[in-house]
Amino acid sequence: MINVVGATFSALAAALESELLADIPLARAMALKASAYDGDSLTLAAPLAPNVNDKGCAFGGSLASLMTLAGWGLIKLAVDARALDCDIYVQDSSIRYLAPIWQDFAAVARPAAGESFDDFFAALAARGKARMSVHCVVPLADGAAAATLDARFVAFVKR
Amino acid sequence: MINVVGATFSALAAALESELLADIPLARAMALKASAYDGDSLTLAAPLAPNVNDKGCAFGGSLASLMTLAGWGLIKLAVDARALDCDIYVQDSSIRYLAPIWQDFAAVARPAAGESFDDFFAALAARGKARMSVHCVVPLADGAAAATLDARFVAFVKR
């Protein structure tokens, strides 16, 4: 659990990055970085070189991994900010690969439309378990989406 | 392109593994292996250690990557067997994470229900482009699915 008492958003993002790199070998292989966090959206970035496919553009598995981790991290930071200790799992996801990516890339995760952290934490307090849907996008330089992910996560309060 | 003239299925799987490991850094990081191929299904395997998450079970991004590569490889081997030179891309995928995985794992890819390579290659011959849907499963030791992927791929004949 990240210690968030009094931490700034940028310190939180840095702490999440350290935790992901320490715990998840594939995050290290991807050279993942947490590049922005504002409490409502989280951006994880990755350089192209360790994440290419046979064609020299971004590997779909790297995009899936980065978007999944961005969604997971968005919930993780909110959970930690409330000093809760939870296991968070991805349950399912739907991914669209819309355009090849030929440069370094980043995934921006936000709560899905109609989702709120208030509802999520109310359920977590009531039942020790809660679900949250997240929307994530990998934008191209012109702002169009190169890839999107819609995923559901579930969190369990550790006993 | 893998040279498949006269090759056995196991030689084809080995050639695919070599190509994936040479071209895709994340496949190397995952220590991916092609463990079985029979012309109609392809199995890719990965050890747990380089593919763990924060909880010590299989990382969702590793599962997504392995299943996506199994689907991609299934089409790649069929394309190569016909001495065609294509770029193959994943277009979209739907993934379900059904149970945590605490050991080495493998992803088995097959054409989705109703899909046939005959239709795929007819379209590829007619238009230089064809789509194919693939179903992939990561089984637990008891045969139940720990994760599934349904994905659409598109192949373009290189010009």
C-alpha cells in the first residue's frame, strides 16, 4: 500500500510507478512510467523500443498491458488515498486497436461514464467488495484514439 | 515469413517461437514458448515467474499478451503454410479473467465457432485482405478456463 497521507498527486504517481516496477516484471520490461495523475485520471507511458511487434509498431499485448495497468492504478491510488488495503483484480476487458502506433505512447484511464468513486467506496465499506468500470485510451499525436479499453475491476478489502 | 515447405507441425511451432522471440521484446520478457500446433489449434506457454502481478499470480497483461499472440500465431502459421506474405493485425478483443493462476500457464487458440480458414483464404485471394475471429482459452489444471479471449484479426497481403 502506498503511503499517501499529505502526498501530492505527482508523488502518488511516482509511488505507483515504483510499486508497479517492483512487483510486476512485465512492467519493468515495458519500461513503464507514471506520467500524470490528478485524482480523476491516471496516465501511464511506455517507450516504443521495448514494446514493438514484428512490424515495428506498438505490440498489442503492450497496449493491452499498459491500458489494464492504467485502469488498475487509477483504482489503486483512490483506494490507497483512503488508507484502505485491498486486492484489486481486472475481471474483463474489451479492447479496440484502431491505428498502429509508431512512437512512444501513453494510456489515460478514467472512470467509465456513469461510474463514481463515491459509489465504489460505499459498496466497499458495506460489503468489503466493490466493482468499478474504467475507460482507457491511447491517444495519437493528433488526439485521435489509437487504442481503447473498457474494463471492469473488482476490489476486495484484505482481511 | 516462416519457410514451411515440407515442415512438420512441431517444426512450424518452433519456427514461430523463434520469430516471436526475435521480433517482439515482450515475448522474450515473458519467456514465451510454442508448445503445440496441429494445424487447427496453437498453444503458447509461459512460466509464471516473469509474468506475475503484485499478488504473485499471473498478470492480466501477460495473459492478454499470450492469448493475443496465440491467436495471431494461429493465423500466421496458416498464412505461411500457403506461402503468402502478409501483415497480420489484431483489431479488437474481448477478454474474461475468470480465476487467478498460480502456476505456469498456456493459451490455446482455435478459429472461433463458424470461422474457417477456407473462407479466410478465399477473401485474401479475392481482395488481398481478410478477417478472422479466434477463440483462445487459458485452462486451469482441472480443465476449467482461467481466462478467455475472443479476438478479430485482419491480414493484408504485402505488396
